Amino acid sequence: MPHVILTGGPGSGKTTLLTELASLGYATIEESARAIIAERRAGGASPRPDALTFAREIVRRDIDKYVNQPRTPAWVFFDRGLIDGLGMLHDASALPATELESMLATYRFHATAFVLPPWEAIYANDEERDQSFAEAVSVHTRIVQWYRTCGYVLDEVPCLPVAQRAAHVLRALAHRSA
């Protein structure tokens, strides 16, 4: 399965890693939440709507990105992605088990998801990231639990320079695909 998710809490280096993988020639898909927040700010609205509306919009956009992602036999890396959106949706309004199973079966990703742990040394707030580091740690914990609930194997990406992080991900994928 060439669809690979990079996940983790805010500010853990996912976008930087995604940029590094793109520089190596891989197709990459940006996360939806940051775009929604930026659009809302630009329109003068609060950064996030209520949790259910926010999660539904993330899932809608993530499905669109999945369906319209580049067609390539090479790895396509998603910054978060639909599984994270489903977790947010489930937190806001519990999904029936059959609906979750159907979504997971329809929108398949590589069995291993790469989770970037909280890393205080690189954590910084910006226009779209307004959570505290403690909140980022809490989000990370919920994400790990959610991915396990959804049956994914998690590979924790070490806190290393970005080129080494990219090399770790690519080595792990080569090993798991052999």
C-alpha cells in the first residue's frame, strides 16, 4: 500500500519531515486542519468551529485528498490524514463500529503509521498552532490510542535531524515491504 501516514501531536516535526520527503521526490499530501484554520482566520472567524463541525470538514477534505492523490507506485506521504480526522470525529460524536470499519476498509493506508513524538526542543506556536506543549502531548497520547484502536502498527520516529528522520521512515518501509 503506497499511502503512508505521518502522525503525531502538534509541533512534532511532521510538516518538516513531509517537506524533506518531498525534496527526495516523494508525493506528499498536506494536513487539512491547518488549511481550515488559516482560511477561517483570513475570513475573520475564530480559528476553529465547534469540534464536530471541524472534524467533519477535516474528514471531508481528507477523503477528497485521498481520492485525488497522485497516482504513483511510489510512496505517497500524508501529513496526518483521514485516520486522524476519523479520530477527531469519533471524539466529537462516537462513530458506530460498522461505519468506522467501512471507512477504514474503503480508505486504506500502509499498515504501519509513523508517529512523531512530542519534542519540546522544536515545539513552537504559529498562526495555526495555538496549543500549549502540554496540549500537544495530550493530543499525541490520544492519537497513539486511536491508531492502535484502528489496528495500525506504530513506528515512533526518533527525535533526530530531519534527514535522519526521513531515512528512518524510508528504511522502515523498505524493511516492511520486503
